[in-house]
Amino acid sequence: MNTNQLSQAAQAALLQSIECSIDMYSDMATDPMWFSVTEFRELATKSDEEIRRVIGEKSKEANKNIDMLVELELLRAELTK
């Protein structure tokens, strides 16, 4: 992303938006990996294959959140240099 073409106001707005998104992703990045007691009990009744599928899906979502957090941190670094 070439931020040299943005006005100072646009850069400031973009930076503020990125920082808000970083806060959000920092709070929720690994949330998909947490189970409620009810979910955990339900999962315990499933087959090994079903457990692997559920945990795999939750892991993919958490990885996407972490990847987005890294991308946002890189954008912030580019804007603040």
C-alpha cells in the first residue's frame, strides 16, 4: 500500500481505523478456540472424527483472525514510519 499518495487527514483516519481494528482483533483473535461448558460437554459425546472436524474449523477461524491482526500491525507500522 502506497500511503504517500494519501493526504495527512486520510492517513490519520486510516491509522485510527487500523488501530481500532487491531484492538478488536487482539480481543477476539483466539475466541473461536474457547468452548462454553455446554459446547464442551456436547463435543465430548462426539466421535474422534467429529471432534477433529470441529476443532479444525475453529482453528482455521482463529488462524484467519491472527493473520488479519498481523496484516493490520504491518499496515500500522507502515503508516507510522
